[in-house]
Amino acid sequence: MPKTSNYAYGAYSPELYSVVRETLHRLGDLDYHYAAELGQVETSLSDEEIKKHIKERILAAHQKLRQPYIELLTALRLKHGL
């Protein structure tokens, strides 16, 4: 069996891994809450026009909350070659 290199695992600092992990965790939380809000709107309202409007507002707020985390991950990827 070929021996695997540990280089890939040790190429980046533990702090970088921590930042990436926490950022991805936060994005996951935001996405989970977004999906829950959409589900709540879907089940609690019957008027399709109102539902559409509320979903658009939820999406806009969701994107606004996610944007800083996406920018952070993009900056880390560019700086560290992730």
C-alpha cells in the first residue's frame, strides 16, 4: 500500500483551518435558518403573491448576511491557494 504524504495536511496553519472551519460552520447555520424561514412561509401563508414577496425579502437578507463570509473565504483562497 502506498504511503500517503502528510504535506497536504501540514501545509496550512491550524489557525487558517480554524477560520475556514468556523466560516463554513457559520454559512451552514445561515443556510439552515434560511431554509427554515422559507419552509415556515410556505406552510403558513396561502396567498402566492404575498408568499413570493416575503421569500424575496428573506433571500435578500440571507444573501446580505452570507456575503461577508463568502468574501472572507474568497480572500483566504486567493491568499493561501486553497
